Amino acid sequence: MKTSGIILAGGKSSRMKFNKAFARITSQTAIEIIIEKFTAFFSETMIITNDPELYLHLGLPVFTDVYPRQGPVSGIHSALYHAANEAVFLLGCDMPFVEMQVVEYMLQMLGDHDSVVPCIDSQLQPTSAVYHRKCLPLFTSCLENQRLKLTRIFYEEIDALVIQEEELAQFGNPREIFFNVNDPTALNTAKEMAGRLILSESSVNQSIL
């Protein structure tokens, strides 16, 4: 199934004190790392944001919310509304360590479900999940009727397949794969993680040679 990769860049970054999408992890920013992964994997990649002028220089299609400023529900709705494909994978712009093998696995598990969502530390991760376009009318109804609590929508209204940490662990540490770079402390941790991953990849390459 062809899938669209959607980067959600709608947060206020209040804890970071600057736009977390442009937090520099290595030589690249968080969003640049995600874009590199997405464009190599998906047939379509786009950005959803209510500040489009900040992202136009990245060379991707940029769309705003159809129902502005209604939180993550409006971001998911806009992604489904604008995507060209039947399935979408959404990811927050502050999650540069996502493993595309995990994404591929989640897509394979979609089947007839509305969504496939990871669960980390007993918390659903609906902004790093797979969605089928058929749940677009549901998100439209939620927005028009002010049902904006995303976790309640998942537990009460969406046919979602929940992937637990134990299942995700076959691809690496789930807490690192879905790590949010959303404050200065997390940014320092992300830089350390990136350095460790780069050293690990370098060691593997040297052993191959």
C-alpha cells in the first residue's frame, strides 16, 4: 500500500524556547533528519503546520490545518485530508530517531484497522502512528463537535491496533525510537544518543571493510 509520510510541526515549543523542529542534533536539525528518512521511504512526504512560512525552504509540500488551532486532532485531520494515499504515517517534528523498520512493520499490521499506534510507558503515541484515510470522517466529526481529547477518541471511537513496547523491542529500544526532543535537557540527551549511534554505525562499517 502506498503511504504518505506526514511531519506534524504544530507545537508551540514552549519548553524548548525556540522551534524544536530546528533543534540541531548532529550536522542536521531534527526535522532535516526526519525528512531524509521519509523521502527515502514514502511515495509522498509533506509537512502540516500553522506556520507554513517557517518550512517552505525545506522543499516539501506544506499544508495548514483545515480546522485551525484545534490541537493534534486537527493536525491528524489535515494530514488525512491532504494526503494523496490511503494510508499515512504521522510523526512529530521532534522525533528524529524513528526507525523506518518500525514504520514498515506498523504499516504491515494495518490491515482493516483504522490505525496502528505504539504504546510507550503505558501511554499511546497517536502522533507517531499509522492511519487509514477511512477515519477522516470521524476526525471531521470530532472537530465539528469539539471532541478534541485524542486519547479518548482512540479508546472510544477508533478501531486501533495497539503495538506494545515488548513487540517494538525487536527493532531496538522503543523509548529511543520514539524519543521526543522537546526541551533543552532532551536536546542534550538526543545529541548524546546521536553520537553513540554514529559511533556504532562507524564500527559496523569498519568491521565490514
